[in-house]
Amino acid sequence: MGAHHLDRQELDIDPSNLTAALIYLQNEIDDIRQDFTANENAFFLCSMALIIFLMQCGFAFLEAGAVRSKNTTNILIKNLLDSCIAIVGYWAIGYALGYGQSSNSTVNLFVGSSNFFLAGFSDYPKFFFQYVFAATSATIVSGAVAERCEFACYITYCTVISALVYPILTHWGWAEGGWMKLGITVGNQTDDPYHTTISLVPGLCICVAVPFPFLAAYLMGPRIGRFPEEGQEESPDIKGHSVPFAALGGFILMFGFLAFNGGSMADIVKPGEGNIVALAMVNTILCGAFAALTYLLWHYATHGKWTLLLTINACLAGMVSSCAGCNHMEPWGSVFTGIGSGLIYLALSTLMIKLKIDDPLDAFAVHAGGGSWGLISTAIISHDGIAYGIANVMSGKGAEPSVGRAFAQLGWQCVCVIAIVLWSLLWMTPIFLFLKKINRFRVTAEVETKGLDIYKHGEAAYPLHAYGHGWDDFEQIKTQRGHSQRTRTMSAHTEMNLEQLAEAYGRRTSVQHGVGFGKHRKASAYHNPSFFEHPEFHNNAKQKKNQLRREDIETVETYNDSPPPLDHIEENEENWT
């Protein structure tokens, strides 16, 4: 039985020593149970942390699909470095500031001061679990400043958030002795600190992201061509280059959110805890579903289109809103929380456009709207919330002080959110302004216009020379002995070899020069000068189109004055055919 085996002679004990034997066996059972409990909880934390870590892949695909092809490599390397920078910073000082203990009780209210570089620390499952949350908090910001953020700026804010700003906030809300976790006192009773903490778990991670996207996007300014200034021609919206990438990223994030909320239980072996984990996951997906459906129906009613990308964002906003109270509300509460988050996402996304603040991935609307609404709705519909308190008083099952405590809980959570926002702004505002002052905040207009991939990384996400092939449609194939096989078709459908592909992209029109006098040339299927891929080239496209029209008019006038010989036109037409 375990490591300590009792042989037959040890079992043949004197009845007078029966009590001692029973105590010995009970101790053995307790040791086994404790070891089993520790291992099972460690496995649970590591499993959930691995799924949460996969959210980095979701962010990478979502952001890559939402940016233009010329900036894909740039956004991907940022998501890669989020994980690398966060683990180094969190290992060195982040965990110590977040969960280290201080001998001074006053200092311990605000910051930890032990276990730097994990010295004297061995609870690695807890460290790994908390690390993936820190990495997630830093990742959210990159989407708001995509396609124009200087690489040095990214390295700076990622390091500061994951190693300093976020860990200290976690000490306030999660560590023993943190002032948010201690809670408040209502009357003669202390407000339930567990409830307060759960209302911020993992909503605290989401609340950290509330000010950052707005602040960074506001100070950095919109992308070139996103919001035309007065007197400039209206440009089309800047679109992402891959809807499938964005959709795949959204699905991965939805999957990760289930562990993001379910894993925050951090314990699985006590009776009933598995059911609480399942409840958190059910409420998480329900909130996302109601938010997505609410936005989808509104968009169809107002625009007549079933939008995919914005529905994904609304779904993520709903899952963000569930973070605060996923294990403290019944599934019916997800209807209230989910629909509210979908509408708030809609309002904030529209507001950002009205203010001309360019947030390519709606990071602020998703996380600020969803996270803030989740904290408020939890105080309303959780088991100890305002709705239950009022219903109990009306039915005679409760007392009025329970309603007062529910309102006090709502007020306390609002205080915590304000404190989180102020703390984040206190750190990042001067850092962003300093980087802007030394020209390390935003890339130059030329680099932004031509793309960050080549200039910053020397690696195009979709290099042209990687496409096409070297085969003709019909070609004699030589064997190893030098004999030619019969001519065969290379493909059932006509494909373009590399030379043809380069020619298609390089030529100006799809009609040979000099053919079709008196008519405007048809635009190439591969290179239409009227519709450039990037809005910042829109004016250039217009000028080029006008120039082509002027050339056609001159050609027509020349043709009318002295038309070319008929045999010359027929020869050109035959060659083109």
C-alpha cells in the first residue's frame, strides 16, 4: 500500500497496540491523499495553462488576418516575442512582485518582495499558470497599434506590462494580503473577500487591457489613409488580407477562453469543484454566443449583410464579459451578460470610429467593453448580487442588508477597475510619450506605406518568387536516358508559370498596346490601376487612371487623323490571339 508496505508479521500485532496501528494507517492514507491531491491539481493547472498558452496562436492568426499582407511577418513576430519576453520578465521579477510575500504588512498590501528569479520557490505549476495570464495581458495591445508601431516601442511596452504593471495588479487582487482581496466592510460584517477576488479572476487580466489599446492607438494616430482629412478624397476601408486566418484565430481564442475561465478555479479535487469548472465553461460559451448573435442580427438589420469578422469580435467580447462571474451566475444570467456585452462592443467600436481613433482589431471595444460590463453585470445577477437580493427581500426570504452588501460589492468592483486603469495609465503614458519624443514610437510614413515586413525583417509573408511553376502547358519530357516522352498536358486547368505570373503583374493592361483603337483599354485582371490594394495609394490610382484616359484620347485623335493600315491591325490581332 504505497511506499510503506506492511508485511504479515507487522499485521499480526498485539490487540493492545491496535490504536497505534490505526493511527499509523490513517497517517499513511492522509499522506497518499495529500500527494494525490497535489499531483492532480498540478496536472489540472498545467493542462489549463497549455490551452491558455495556445491563445497566443489565436491572437497571431487573428491579427495576421486583420492586417494587410505587407505587415504579416511583423505582426507574427510580435506575437512570438510576447511569450518570450513575458517569460523572462515574469521569471526575473514579475512573479516576485505579484505573489511574493513581504514582512511589512503595509507593503504587502501593494507589492510582493520575495522569490525574485524564483529563488526559494518550487510551486512551478502555479508559476506557469500565472505566466500565461501575464503573456496574454501583453498580447492584447499589439492589435490596437498594428501596421504602424515601431519595433522598439513594442519591445518596451511588452516588457513593462508583463514584468511590472500586470504583476503588481495581480498582487492587489489575488495575493494573500492584497488590498483588493481584503475587500471592504459593510456595517458589522466584512464583505466576502472570496467573492471580490473571483469577480476579478481572470477579469483582472482583462481590466489591465482596458486603457492600453485606447491610449496607444490615440497617441500613435490612425494608419495612413484610414481617416482622410478635410478636403481629401474619401478612401476605402483598410481591409485585412485573410478572412480565413482571422476566423481560425477567433476559433482558437474561443477554445482558449474555456480554459481561461475554467482553469481559474485552480483546484479540482474537492467535492463539487469539477462541477464549478464546468459551470464556468458553460457560462463562458453562452455569453459569447449571445453577444455574437446580438451583433450579427443588428448588423444584418442595419446593413443587410451577415458579417463574419465583426461577429467574431462580438463573440470574443461576450466571452470577455463572462470572465468576472462565470462561476457565480446561473446559465440564464449569460443571456443578460452576453447581450449587454454585444451592445456595448457595438457602441464602443462605433465611438472609436467617430473619434477617428484607429484600432484595427477593435481591441479596446472587445476588452474594455466586455471586461467592464462583466464586472458590473456580475454584481447584478450573481448569487449574491443585486437581482437576487431584491428578489429575496420581495419574497420575504432575505433582509435588506443583503441588498446593501450587493450594491457595496458593485461599488467596490468599480473602485477596483478605476484603480487598475489609473495604475496602468500612470506607467504607460509617460513611457509612450517618451518614445514618441525620441522617434521610437511610430514608423516613418514611407515604411508604413511600403510595409514593415521587408524593411524591418527582410522577410515577406508571401514572396512572389515562391509562386508559380516552370512548366509549359504542353511540353516534351525527357527521361533519364535522354529520350523524349510524348507530349502531355501538365494540368487539367490552365496554370501560370513564373514568367507569366510576373508578366501579368508587371504589364499595365490586359490588352496589347495598339489594339482596339477608339476604345478604352480593359483593365488587367491582375493589376487594376483603378483599385489599389492599399488606401494610401488611392490618390495615386486616380491620377494614373486619368493619365491612361488622356493617353487613350490622344491615341483616338491620332487614329482619326491617320488610321493605321488594315493589314497592320489584323496582324496585331492574330498575334494577340
